[in-house]
Amino acid sequence: MTAADLSPEAAERLDAADELAAFRERFVPIADPGVVAYLDGNSLGRPLRATAERLQELVTHEWGARLIRSWDERWLTLPEEIGDELGRVALGAAAGQTIVADSTSVCLYKALRAAVALRPGRDEIVTDAANFPTDRFLVESVAAELGLTVRWAESDDVAAATGPRTAVVTLSHVDYRTAAITDLAAVTRLVHARGGLVVWDLCHSVGSIPVELDAAGADFAVGCTYKFLNAGPGAPAFLYANARHHAEFGQPITGWMGAADTFGMAAEYVPAPGIRRALSGTPPVLGMVGVREGVALLAEAGIDRVRAKAVALGRWVIALADAWLVPLGFTVASPRDDARRGGHVTLRHPDAERLSRVLIDHGVLIDFRRPDGIRIGLSPLTTGFAEVRRAMERIRELAG
Amino acid sequence: MTAADLSPEAAERLDAADELAAFRERFVPIADPGVVAYLDGNSLGRPLRATAERLQELVTHEWGARLIRSWDERWLTLPEEIGDELGRVALGAAAGQTIVADSTSVCLYKALRAAVALRPGRDEIVTDAANFPTDRFLVESVAAELGLTVRWAESDDVAAATGPRTAVVTLSHVDYRTAAITDLAAVTRLVHARGGLVVWDLCHSVGSIPVELDAAGADFAVGCTYKFLNAGPGAPAFLYANARHHAEFGQPITGWMGAADTFGMAAEYVPAPGIRRALSGTPPVLGMVGVREGVALLAEAGIDRVRAKAVALGRWVIALADAWLVPLGFTVASPRDDARRGGHVTLRHPDAERLSRVLIDHGVLIDFRRPDGIRIGLSPLTTGFAEVRRAMERIRELAG
């Protein structure tokens, strides 16, 4: 890269040329003058104005006036309706394969149980030794209860660790620490060639980079909606099961919403046809409002434009870091290759933990990840180039 | 009972004497002039004005302005904080034993798994053959995956069916069809005497009748918050685990929120001390708003006054039914003994399904339960005596 123009005017030019800049107005303004930059949308995306409005409408009209009737009129089918739209807009998934429900942890438990049961006779689950804690904990729990072995592998090498005993491989599509992208299609192909199934965790990719689950022939996937989809704190997660598994797959949390006839009060559990059998309890209607609005906004913006801006923002962070922060002892921990980097850039610094606290106190809202990572989250629908520059300037001042 | 005064004036006198009447103003008005009476609060309680207001404040301030900082400032501890308050106000549970999380189905799955694991060597789960579908389905699923036998019993006889092989008995405190109350303390005592544990489903009792979990020495309990607690459609459920089980109990959905150090990114799952280990994924913050407000309102009203009014409303329904509907072929399916009847009255009628549709079309919002039950739900914080009378009048007209 030639010496980049890092001036305030350069940032302004980038913002002026940004096709997605206007989307920022669709969000609730940050009513805190102390916030210099919000660079943690990869932990918690900002609220849409439409979400606030729809919540009021829901409470007043759907819940408050239509009352119980809204279940039949609108709510019962929301898990698939929103799931279908999410699949279309962000997952490369045809309708009927995605539901919105529960939390990522619960969805992952269900997906792992479902996948393992489809590979009887195989006794191993393979995962990344540095996978996100929930993923590792659940792999261990499922393995322990079913008498399987966990095979821990390095993230670059997980597919290679797959063998004839492998029932399931489970991986994060984008690494929560470094934003490194795993080649979803290639890994899926390789695991399938060895007779296993793959459960993808899309928490750090959904809404940030295009995902092509159907094209890759992926088996199961889960992810959260409160990061790049801006659905709100603890908003429901999603679960995808490829249609080719629908005739056979099951999961153990067999609540009434996953039954073929929810209100039939049947004597025996008969799973609903298709993806609906992945449901358990009553759908979280308030929480789904933010998911629907987040997905609708993404549909309007288009995942490809979002991805293009995420790449440009990532380059901008790296250029600023190289010029200003590397001389102060920072290193860039994320891939420099755009094609291999997801929606955040992680900077490492020996004093990252203390520095993160100082930054947050000064209104630069980044995210600290142990032991020494500062994550700069880039949410293309809300993050601006000047905003990023202001943040990097403060990091330089405060770390200098 | 002597011939009751069923006149409109009698209804007015009952409403005028009602200590809880003013609480109705705390709810969002029903902005649908077609609604004659809302008698399905035992399926979906009405929204509080405070919930609508707090949702806006949450979106604008906590989520929109404090952003990610709200997790540390407020949100992470909500599952226990609201759980503690719910325990104090409605469950007879000392602090530290109740969390708000997931759905009832997921909580019940966790509670059943936890309870069964505490009774190794016993291979039977006992439940009511007519229990709510989710409960029956989950009992079957847990039994199947762990190689246990399900022993189905009649509801009056479940405790008697408990024997030396019984690991766990699971029952609904209030029957969803008839509102019959099971003696929680007596059943718990009997099952304990035979060496088993009890998992209570409080869906149809919480917020309607006082529950005394600690006094009864109950082991585990779960329930929903969207009925008598008015927390909203699909609002999070709760799970209670008695403190004497905290050192030992576990559950298989070992997500990061149940770990001792959620953000430690530890290599191994170490369960949090106490009830927090029952958590899995990121807490549903928006959904918890309604739970907090519903519990706060109940604290203000007092569960004993709520119960007293529920009893009075139930008597009123039965008196009206006896006078007006029994001659038309209805029967009262709920216990006539106040002490044995929960927060709704079920009327049976051979043509109940069609009649329910007609009633709902005419703004009398009741609930049909197969095969022939019409549930008249009584929510003491919103239901009035004149409202009930209007509804019963319409039922008489429409069924006549």
C-alpha cells in the first residue's frame, strides 16, 4: 500500500462517497455526548428507530388491543417468517430452513444434538480449540452426555483433523478474536467427503459478510442477531437445518411449538414437518421485533454493499493503525487480506486491558478480549470513516 | 349457596368494593371497541403502561445511548435480580434460587435433566397422563434419551404412583384444563418420603395463587410469565432450584452465561455457583422488561389480595353459570371448592368449539380447549365483575 492519505479531509471524502451513509439516520441517535465513536457493534448493534416504533405499536395494538387473537393472526408463524427472510437476505438459504428462536447457546445445543444423531456409529466431535467459549462448553457437554470424544484442533487445521470417526465438526465462520474467515464451502466439502456433518456458528459473520449455506451444502448453522443485525440485547438467535435433513432430524427439547399440532393436545409428540420441529417454547415476540427490522434494513442495504463497506472500513483501520499505532507497540492481529477478514479489526497491545478501560472512559467504545486484544467493530450501516478516524486519534493520544 | 343477586347492580357493587379495581388503570387500555370482555389473561395477560414506557426508555437510553456498557451496568444481573423479586413476591422463594431465562419448555428440560441426574440408580419419571403437552413431550424426550421409563398416572394419583424406582415426579401446580390445584406441599412431602424429587410446573399458578416453594421444600420449579404476570407474548420463563441442590446440580446446555467466569474465555466450563449455572445464552433483555414490571405490580397489589379476588371472581362466574348456562347444557368443570380452584373457571359444552369461535367474533375473548372446554380466565389485576357479567350474558344469548 502506498502512503495513504489519513487526513480528516480524506475521512470526509470517504464518508461523502459512502453509498450506505444515509442508513445511519435510520438508527436511534446516540443520546450521550460523551460517545466519540461506537466501535462495538460486533458485540451489540445499535437500535433502529423502526424497532422502537414497532415495539410501541406491538404493545398498544397487537398485544394490547388484539390481545390473544394476535397469536393466530400474526405471531405463531413469526419464527419461520423472519427466519425465511433472514435466510434470503443474509444466509443464502431458501425458505423453510431457518427459524428464529431461543439463544445461540440453546440453538447450538439443539443443532449439535441433531447432527450427532444423524451420524450413529461415529463417536467424535471436532472443533477449534480456540472456539468461542459457549461453543467449546456445549461441545464438551454434548460429548459427555452421549459418550463421544472431543477432538480439539487448531483453527487452521480443523478440517484436516476430521476422520472416519468424526460425527460432527463445529466451527465459527468468523473468529471472534481475529475476525479471520474460515472457508465455509471448502470445509463443508471436506467434512462431507469424510462422512461427517458440519454445524456452523455464524455469530460473527451474519449480517456482515455474505453466507451461502445452501450453495455450500451446509448441514446446520446457528447464530445471533444482536450484533450486525442490530436486533437488540439478547434478541433471539436462529437455527438453520438444510432441507435434506428435514425428514430425519430431531432435537431433544420437544416443546409444544415444535409439535406437528401445537394446540391438538395430542397424546404423543409428533414433530412438525420441516424446520419448525427445531422450536420448543412459545416464541419471544418482543425480541423478534428487532430481528425483523434488522433483517429488513439489511435487505434494503444489500449484504454485498454492507460487505464492501466493511472491507473498506477494515482497510481504513489498518492504514491508520499502521501509521499511528504500530509505532506505539500495537500489532494488527486480524488478516490483512481483505478476503480473509470479517467485520472487525483486532489490535493487540501488551497493556490492552487497562487501555481499553481508559478508551471506554473517554467515549471510544471498543471491546477488550483477553488476553491482549482490542476489537474495533465495524458496522457498515452505522459506522462512518470520520468516526473511525476520531477513535484512532484518541487511541493514539491515550496510548502515547 | 342461597339464590345469588346476579343483577347489573350487584356487579357494580362488587366492582365498587374491589380493592384492586384501580390497578386496571395501570394497563394499556384495550383500543378495540369490539372487545366486550377479556377473559383470556390466563393465556396472555394484558400489557402494563409501564412496560410500554420502559421499553422506550430501554431502547433510547440503555441500548441506544449507553450501548454495550449497559451489559455491565444493568443487564447481566437481570436474570437473578428479577428472579429474586419474583421469588419473593410470588413463589415463596428466598433470594438466589430463581432465574428468569429461556422459555418454559427449555427451563423444564433443564430442570428435568438436573433432577434426574441427582437421583442416579432410579430409572422412572412419574407424571400426570393429562399434563400439559409440553410437559408430557419433554418427559418422554428426557426419558428416551436417558433410558428411563415414564410412569403415567391419573392426576389425583400421581403421588401414589411414586415408588422406589422413581427419580422424579413432575406435575402442574394448577391444571390447565380445569384449574384444579394440586397440593404442592403434600405431594412434595410424599415424593421426598419415597426418595424422589419433584419438578413443579407453575405456569397456571404463578401470579394467581400464592406458591410456597421454600416452605414446601420443593426441589425445582419452572413457569411462564406471560399469563398472570402480564409480561408479554413469549416473555422469558423462570427456573427455581432449591438452594440445597446448588452444590450438585447441573444442566446440559452449558452456555457462557452459566459459567463461573462468563468473559474469562476459560478453557473449561466451570459452572457458576448457585442458580446462575441454570443460564445458557445471552439474557433476553427486551423480554425481561415486561417480567420486571409485571412482578413489580404484583408486589404492589400483593399476592394474597390477588388470590382473594380470583376466588371471588371464580364464585361469580360459577353463580352466573349455574343460573344462566347450566340450563342451556353447560357444566362447570372446575372445582366448586374455592380452595381447590385456581385462576380460571372452565365450562364444558358439547358445542364448545363452534361456540368459542362465535364468542370471540362477538368480542367475548375466552379460550377454547379441546375437546369441549371454554376457559374463563380471571386476571384479578384487570378483570372486573361487571366485565364478567357482560361476558356471561353474551354467552347466554349466543348459546341460547
